[in-house]
Amino acid sequence: MTLRLMVALTVVMAVWPSGRLAAQDSQFGIRGLGTPGKWESVRARSAGGAFAPFDAFSPLLDASLADVRRMSAGVTSSTSWRSVDAVSGSDVSLRGTRFPAMVIMGPLTSRITIGGGFATYLDRSFGITTQDTIDLRGVPQPVSDEVTSDGGVTDLRLAAAIRLHRRIALGAGMHLLTGSSRVIATRRFEDTTYRTSASRDEVAYEGAGASVNALIDVHPDLRIAGWFRSDTKLRADVSGRTAAENDLPLTYGAGVLWRPGGQAIIAGTVAWRNWASTGPAAGPNAHDTFNWSLGAELGSASSPIRFGLRGGQLPFGVGQTPTEVGYSAGLGRQFSGGRGRLDLGIERLERKGTGLRERVWTFLLGLTVRP
Amino acid sequence: MRRLALGFLLVAAACTEEATAPGDCPNFCPGGQIVVLDSIFTTIIERDSAFGGYLQPYQSGAMTAADLPGLQSRALFVLNPMITRVAPKAGDTTTVPIVVDSSRLALRMVRRNRATTNLWLKLYAIPITTDSTATFASVDPSFAATPVDSVSIDDLLSRPLITDTATVRFWGDTIQTDSAGHILITTDSAKILTLFFQFDTLKAPFVVADSGRLGFGIRATADSQASATFGTVESSDVPTMLWFFHYTIPDTVSATPDSVVHTSQPRAPQFDTFVFDPPTAPLDSNLAVGGAPAARSLVHVTMPAFLRDSFDIVRATFIFVPVVPSPGSAADSFTVEARSIQTDLGAKSPLTLGAIGSVIVHPGSSDTVRIELTDLVRAWAIDTTMPTVLVLKQQPEATSFTAIRFYSSRTPAFRPALHLTYVKRFPFGEP
């Protein structure tokens, strides 16, 4: 693969329409603010997300930018096949292709690196169809409704990392939450005397946030990470009018990475987000979440094999907090003398909540270039 | 690696989405709901008035003869002048008189009460001076005389079809005929009848002083509910008189002196109309539609502002309550159509092309009339430049005595109303 082709691929993915800059969606997010995105590169996600705090191409940690010594960019794409089994008996298969993250970075000085990019903060892409019979003019009228939303909230990040000491790196980032979703609500009447009613609008989202984090090498083979992020309220505007305003959660977590040998890396993370405080709109269906991950990367740096395990909770769902368990694996390959890397991964997720179960297969494809 | 890159591009290009699933509501559906409301707006119709004289009976595309309880109608027409002399040689100023031998009148009956029995049509001679001032009373004496001709429609229809090739070649179709020589051709599943009356010069005299003009009146009778409508000169179903005549070529102008030429010429009506008794009542405070001269009603609607902003109208039905049932037989059912206008000039407002809603009114019925006008009211809600005016008119106009009157806004208990079903705007943006 030539460098020119690599750059072209990166540009194609970078300029892809923002409506598709979403992570994999979930039925659990429909009743809440959305489905939180995964701030992970393909490399990190193939290892269950465990490498995300230590991987500069994952938009989770700003401090990891400190490891980048030349201009670099990475982009992630995912294609998901999702089956939804509702307790009510409706089973359906869904699919979608997303570009959940892009990161570009480069050193400013020998100790300071800056970077930026986008990642999905909340996915708001879904479609719902329902049937009902209502009484109109004294006559029962069968109706079918369809509510669709296409879009989400994107996290635009501008970050900087500084290496204070050969074992300590600090990072900070500013986050602009922006995006929109095209929403359509359609009601069709079986009696064609009644016209189909379709309301269309575009909901614009706006918010901001900040993050601070650190990487500490307690030993040449052992690195730990910690992060904290706070976001303001997320405002939803429809036609210039604020339709809703919701608090966003605090995010904090920690991770550890261990190199037991020259061709093995093991990592694990834990993270918390207090979604339950996101405001009255989410109501009792919002839950604080705890997520963990464990992953490993084996083999040479030029062609490693990865696998991982993740678990945790989803923030929105009726009754008990929905849970998520995932298994993933993947491989990577460097080319052009290490100036490019292609990562492939596959992930299996199972989500369970009161009244609903989802199974997701996701094919991941990532491209990293260092021109 | 190139293949991997190609695969990468293919994945990017093949972003097929399937994001819609049956909803498990309310647990896994958006917080908002599609809400349908249904209301009858009784006070938004105002400034409603009736106007008359849009189309006179002599301008309409049909004329009706009827004999109904409490209502009589007669169709009338006066033929165009016929030539009385002819130039036997083209370009010659010398003319010779024609001698009429016979004539054949063709009438197209475009509508009749097919449920009635023993339907007869009777043709009467009427004065050739008959014009638009004619009334039922002024022509009634002509109908007291012996008819020029009469024909039993039921009898003709019961006759066998004559289908031999010679007949079809001459008449263009299979025919039915009776002993008096009347010819009948049926078209459109016997909905339309073409009748031919054969006249000798006694029945249809050719009066040179009158330039061959003749006037005929048509009366319909039956066991009950006699009603029949005929095409007029304003339609494609024109009554036509075919005059058969001959003339003699003088010996000075032809290579065949003293030879006799037989030929024919058609004549359409110069004037046609219909008269009925009792005549259409004068306009009053109610909303009149139809009759002759034709009346129309204009209805102004004040659209509530909230319907423009926050709701999507899915059904709109105008409701009109008849004052009295429309006169006529069941076969005299007619269409009331609703039109919007291009600009509001009152009674002379130009109408938009084509009906946007219609309803069939059945004589004798006092049922409330409902006209579905969803598309129009939706357009009013979206386009604030449109005049929110509705015109009710009969279709076709002035072809018969039938008319309907609805209560106007001046009768609060039965005033016109607008029944709307509308969907509340979906609460987008809320979780």
C-alpha cells in the first residue's frame, strides 16, 4: 500500500458525513439520552477496550498523546449486525456501519504533544415501528407509527499532553459536544381517507466538557493510568428553541498495563460514570454505570494478535440496570516500514435488561498512518 | 495489502443501514407519543353567502324534461334556418328552390330514470320565436296541442337488435326500431340513447317564410318519476335535424338539363333551453347550490392559528345541513363539488381548475352533507397566502331543476362546520 493511498483512505473516512459518526446503537438508549460511544481505537477495542487508556489513537486519554513522536492519524470504522429479542416476542435483526472515532496528533515540542479529533459521545440513531388501533370519529382505526432518528452527539476534542518526567505524563483536553439528529415521526392510517402525518425536524445538540488524566510508569514494564472528565449540560435545540437540557455524567477510571515479556502486553481498566444524575428527563430509567475490561496483545509489534473481555452496565433501561458483556479479538499489521498500520477486529456483545436482550456482532477496521 | 485496502473502501461504501425495529413501548420507545385529536369547529365558517346567475339554462350542456310530483320540466329547442334555394352549379349566381321531402331528427338522451316504467317522449311544435325569456307558463299552451310525434322508450328498448351488415353500414351500429319507424342506437351500456324521429312534411313542415326554422318541445311521461335529460348545442350531444330535399337543375346551366338532384343538409339548434315549474326559488339567507339559473355558495373559513403552527391535519370534513331535501327523482341525483379560489373577489372569484372535493346529493334525502377536503385544508394550514374560501357549485351546472340549500352561519343550530382530525407535533428532542 502506498503512502498516497493510505492518506486518501484516511481523508475519506475523516470527511464522512457526521450523521454516521456514531457508535453502535442500542435499543436501551432510545428511552434515554442515547447510547454512549466507545472511545477506543480498533486496537483497543479488539482487546476488550483494555488498551484504550494507553493507546494514543483511542480518544479516551489525553496523556497518552505524550508517547507520539511524529505526526500521526488514526480512524476507526465498525459494521454491526444486531439482533434484538424483546420479551413481548418481537425479534428483529438490524445492521449499521459507523465511524466512531478519528484522532490526529503530533508533537509541538519535544515534551508537548497536541492532538484532536472526534468520537461518538451519544448515538441517537434508531427506528421504531408500532401498530395500534385508535378510536376516531367513533370508528376504530388501525394505525402504524414510525419514529426514526438518525444522528447523535459527537465529541470534538482538542487535547495536549506533556511529559513531565520520563515516567510521568499528564494530559488535558477540551471537549465540544455537538451534533444533530434528523428525526421523523410518521403516523399512517389504514383508512386512506386519513392522510399520513409526518413530522420532520432536526435536533441540534450542544455541550462542553474538560478532561484531565495521567500516565505513570511505576516500572519499565508496568504503567498505570487515571482519568477524570466532567461535561456541562447537554442542550437539545429544535428550530432554535431549547427542547431539553440534561446534565451529563462525571467520568473517571483507572487502568493498568503490564509487559510480562517482549511480545506480550496485558492490560485492564475500570471506569465509572454517574448517569443517574443526568436530570429529570431520563428519570428513574437512568443508572450509574461501572465498566471493566481485560485484554492482551501477543506477538511482535508489526503483526500482533489481540483478544479481550469486557463487562459492565448500560446507563438507560427500565427496571434493573442493563448489563453488557463482550468478547473480542483481532490482529494488526504494520506496513510501509511502520508508517501505516491496519487493524482488524471482531467483537461479540450481549446486552441484557428488563424486557430486552441484544446480541451484537461487530466487525472493526482501523487505519493508522504516520506520514 | 492492496486487496485489504479495496475491502476497506468497499466496507466504507456499503454502509447499508437497517435501524428500524418493532417498538416495545413504552419501555423501549421515545418518550413522546404521536397524539391524534379530533374536533368539530362550529364557528370558524363565516361570511358565507349564496350568489345566483352563474349559468342560465340556455347556456348549459343539457336540458331536462321531467314529470314529477309537484314538478314539471320541459326541454325546448329552435332549429337554425335552412336554405330555401340552392345554386345548382358552383360559382353560378342563378339559384333554384329546394323541395323538402322529409326530415329526420336525432336526439341524444344522456340521462334518464332507468327505474321508471312506460317512459314516453313526446315532441311538440313550439313557436320559433321562443327565446331566453320563455317560461313554463309561456310555452305551456304549445304542450296542450297534439304532439308532433311520440315514442315509447321502453318499447324501443324491448325490440330486437338489428345487426345485419347493411343496417350497420348505414347507421354505424346495431339499431332497434319500432313500427312507427323510430330508430334507437344505444351506447355506453344503454346509458346514452340516440333517438331518430322520421318526419314527413306534415309533421315537420318546411316553411320558406320561416327559412325552415322549426321549434320543438320535449315532454317526458311515465308511470311515475319521469325524468330524461338531452344534450344541447353546448355539448357534444347536439340535437340535429337532417333535412332531405331535392331540386331541379335548369337546362341552361348543366350538361344534364332538367335532372333532379336529391340531397340533404343538417341543422343544429339555434337555441335550446328548458323550463320548469315551480321555478328555482329566489336566494335567501341560506347557502344555495345548483338550480337554473345556477347558484353557488361562497364560504369563508377562519383557520385557527394553532392549526398552522403545531398540528398536522390528517382529515378535514366540511359539514352542511340541508334546509329541505332536494327536489327530483332518485335519478336526478347530482354532484356538489367544492372548489378553492385563486383570489377572493367575492361572487366573481376565479375558481381553481378541477374539483378538490365532491359529494353526490340524492333528491328527497335530508341527510347531512359531508365533503372531504383534507388536501385543501392542509394547504390552507401550510400556505398562509391562500384565500381560505370554499365555493360550492353543482356539477354540471344548470342542466336541470335540481338544487340544494344548506343552512348558513346565520342559523346557529345548523350552521356549517369543519370536522378536523389532526396530529399534535411530536415532542422531538426530549428523551
